[in-house]
Amino acid sequence: MARIHLCFVWHMHQPFYKDLVTSVYHLPWTRMHALKDYYGMVKVLEDFPNVHQTFNLVPSMMVQIEEYAAGKATADPFLNCAVKPSAELTPAEQLFVLKYFFQANAGRLIYRYPRYGELYDAFQRAGSDPQRARLLFGPQELTDLQVLSQLAWFDEEFQEHDPEVRELIAKGRGYSLEEQARMARKEREIMASVAPVYREFAARGQIEISTTPFYHPILPLICDSDIAAVSHPHVPLPSRFQYPDDARHQLKTARDYIEQHFGLAPVGLWPSEGSVSDEALSLAAEAGFQWAASDNGVLAQTLHKTAGAELTYRSYLWKHGGRELRLIFRDHFLSDQVGFVYSKMGAAEAADHFLDRIRANAQPLASGGAGVLVPIILDGENAWEYYFQNGRPFLRELYTRISHAPDLDALTVSEALNIDQPRELDHIFPGSWINANFDVWIGSQEDNLAWEYLLRARKKFDEVSSSVPEDARRLAFEELLIAEGSDWCWWYGPEHQSDNRVEFDTLYRQHLTNVYRALNVAAPDELSRPILMTQAEYSHQPPMNPIRATIDGEVTSYFEWMGAGHYRSDARPGAMHGSRNTPRDLFYGTDGSSLYLRLDFDGAPEFGGIELRTRAGKFALLTDPGIERAQKRIFEARVPFELLKVSKDEPLSFQVALMDGSGSLEPIPHDGWIDLTLPNA
């Protein structure tokens, strides 16, 4: 039987958090993930020399890591507040520490360290209100929080093997100023270790370094934003943004950066968010890239058929307009199993499940004698904070099995393409890894407003840039390129929620403001106002995509409820009794066979039952044996359609009501029904 070639591509990316004018870093996540993920994800391969992988490095992320490693990121208030003696923190800095230093996964990062968990519990007892919590946190509590909030993000390699880090963790509490300073020094050491480990493993041939356009833009939309209407007809669109030369520049500078800093020009490209179009691929080929990757949902739309293993587990040769490029398409399901599901399983169990599924998919193909190429492509950082010990036990179990398996090997993408016979494609369907369209980044009111602001700034640059000094012109253009990045519109619109949405909004508008200032032109007043819409007393966003959530009472990931319907309750005093029993948000959706429900509350609710009401009857969500449910931080339920006895020929009309001892509270919605159109069989 032919061998199964596993192609892991780990995408390493963070937004550009730095304001180029002030040099201030507005969020800490590049630094935090550099501490926790980027070094160890490569270093772990040292014990598995036959496991080869591809790491996709985004230049705008690496630029920030370089600054931290060199000690030049001096205007990072998160870092400065972490290393400053607690007795010297101003009241505003104390509030800053309390607001931001608990932004971590509670189960895996915070409670792993008992003292950090104690401090978090105290913060929660204060209602997660920094003003109230400040009364409970003296200098020692603040010092412990400063130190532990950083150590919790230290890479497993350093936690296990660095004597100084092990000593800091073992102490656990009561940290001194000297120990706080040691923590800060170790941070810089870890940051300085990131780029060299990639150079080392690339030089020995165990990893391949691919890249993404410099500031992570959605290339097809930069080339022509109207392409979004091809993948989603009739989607509301902003004024047309069409700057293919900007896309060309983002590609060229990314390739140049990797060559200059890692010694070899990359031949592989993960287009931001797997977003492709014929025009974008043509520019990539023009820039010198030899292969690119996307999602098998895009492949399915391209071929007009379901992209199962027989279509996904192979390579392609895209030829269009005189250009050509090798393509692979990620196994969406298995990549997402690693990203969002296996964190809930034991390491060995998850590794076995993963490889068993691959073998089952590949066996019919491999039995014919041809090699099978299995692309597994996903985020190489954010998933691990949901895993035990940052996912390293899982990776070790997985790599051990691959190393010992006679039917498996793990290759870089280029290695796999050298031995795989491609199938030709004469075009590509425009889309991303998310639902084979661009809806996350364009189409909603917030997204479209962000694009309008970007277009106005881009036009102003064309209008006046020739009249300003060259250094000012370069600064304005760089800020435009940053604003073209995908991350800003990731947080606009209804799809995603974050504690840092306000900061993302502020920074996006600041980048555009800097364009005007560099051009010596007054910035429009609109940039001083949030793009984020003020939440109405009640709002309702119908479902955009099918969903299939894990019913565990937790927000497992940003993605499991992405595209769900979202009903936010009236928050006016007295509405729905004005109690903490009132759900703040109702999310709902379907996978075609079940209704999924999620309730979010502002506090700890007190109720005796939850009732799903349809026009045909009522169903007790907490007690009906046919309903899967879970309640922890949130309430989630899966209700099979066969239980509801609904016809797919008409919408499902429903309400959700909480029950107390005296009867029901007001339902959601309190006036009328939510209508869910069921997909065709």
C-alpha cells in the first residue's frame, strides 16, 4: 500500500498592534504568543527528526517579535505594567493591570497556577470590576499578579527545562522585586529565541518556511472588493476598492522579508485566511511563489462537487492567464478537530482519533498504489491555550505515532509536491477558509463602513502624496498597508466577539488617522468616532451559516457559533423583569438535523427550567431525555428536529423562556417568534 503523506502547515500570525507614529503597542498578544507558542512549536520537533512540517510566518508579526527581542518595544503599556514595581504603579496603572492581566483561559492558564487562580477568584468576587478589585489588591497581590500573568504564558520548553523559570514557577507566590525583574529578563530571552529556532530547523531541512502577504490582507478584496459578490451573490457591498498594486506590494515585501531574515526566499504562500481568487493567485505566481493553499470548501465550489478525501488528498496545478501555481486544499474537518475539538480529549486518545480518521479516509485511495497527500492547515497558536499543557502532550503523542508508523510520513509541502502528480485547474472559486466566501470581512454594516474609510484614505493618498516629503509619503503608505490587514474587519460585524473589540476599533481608526497626518491633511471627523455600532436595546441578526456546536457549556472557540443567529435582549431597566435571570444573548442555528441553542447571562442565573416553545408544543430543555444540554459559563442545547416534529417545508418558529417557581418569565423574544428557515434535505 502507498504511503500517506501528512502535510502540516502551522500558520503563525498576530495583527500589527503598533502605532507607527507613537510607537505604542495597543495590545500584548504578539508578545504573549511569542512567549507561549512560536519557539516551542518548532523546538518540539527536535525529538522527532523524521517529522517534517511547514511553518507559515507572517512578516508583520515577526517585525514585532524582533522589536521585543531587541528591547526596542519600549512603549508597550502591558509590558511596562508587568515589570514595574507594584508599589510604584499609579492608580490608573493598577486599574490597567486588573483589567487586562486576567485575559487568559481560566481553566488551562489561570487555574494551572494556584495563586493566579486565587487572585482571579478575588477579581470575580469584585464583579470583575477593576475599581472594586483595586480595594482588594495590595502591593504583594499586584506583584504576584504581574509575575504570574506572564509566567502562565511561558513556553512549555522553558517551564520544563529552564532552571530559572522552574524556580519562579515553584515559588508560586510572594514574589520579590528581584524575581519580578528575573521574569522580565526571561521574557526577553524567550523572544530572542524565536527567529533563531526557525532558521536552525529550516537550515537542517526539517521545516519549510512559507509566508503570507506582509500585513495579512484579504488579497482578493484588495485586488477588487466586488469579488465578494461572486462568492455571495447580493451581499451588501461598500464602494469598490480596487488596488491590485497594493496586493502586489504586500506579496513582494513579504517574500523579501523572509528571504532577508531566514536566508531563503519562500516558495509557499498561505494567503491570509486561505483567501483566493484568480487575480490573487496570478499576483502570487508573478511574485515568485510556487505553491499556495486554501480550504477544501473553496475546492468544492471550484469543482461544483463535495470535496471528499478523493479530491482533497492530492495536489493541483492551477493554470490561468499564462500563470501557474501548485495548490493544496486543507482538510477542513480534521484541521478543525485539532483546532477546536481535541483539546477536550486525552492526548493519546486525540492522536489516535486523528490518525485513525486519516487512515480511514485515505485507505481507498492508497490501496490503488498512489501516494496520498493530506493537508492539515490551521492556526499554530490560539488553539493551544485550550489544551492541557499548551497542547505539547498531544503533539508528542501524535508525532511519536507518525514517527513509528510504516504507512505514514510527515513532509513539508514542497517535499510532498515533489512526489505528487497534480490535477489541473483552469480557475479558482473566490473565497476563504470560512464558508468559501468573504462574509467575515465585508458585507455587514460595520465592515462596509471600515472599507469606506479605507477607500477615502487611499484616494487621499493618491491625491496628495506627491506633494509631501518622501519619509512622510512612506509612512502614509505603510499605514495604509497596515489598515488593509484582515484583522480589523475580523472583529467588525456580527461574527466574532472579544474583550478587545474596542481596542481593535480604536487602533484601526488610528492607523487611518496617521495616514492623513503623514500627508499633512486634517483627518476626517468620522475617524474620531467608533465604527462599532452602539448596541440597541434589542437586536437580531439572522443566521448566516450552518453551525455544529460542541455542547459543553463553554465557549469552546470563536468559531463554533460563528454564523449563528444572534438575538440580544432588551437591556432597559425592567425589561424581562430586569433580573439577572434574563439571558443577555440568545444564539441559535442548525446543522440541518438539529436546532442548536445557546444562552449567555450577565450573572449567575437562578431559574427552575428552560422551555423551548414552538407553534406545535413546548419542550423542557433541562429534563427532556431527547435533548443534549450543558450548563457552565453558558447554557447550550441541541434539539433534534425529529423531536420537534417540524417540516422542512416551512420555517421553525420558536421562543425560549426561563421558568421560576411562580411560572414562566418573559420569553425571548418577548414579542413574537424567531423564524428559522430549515435547509433542504
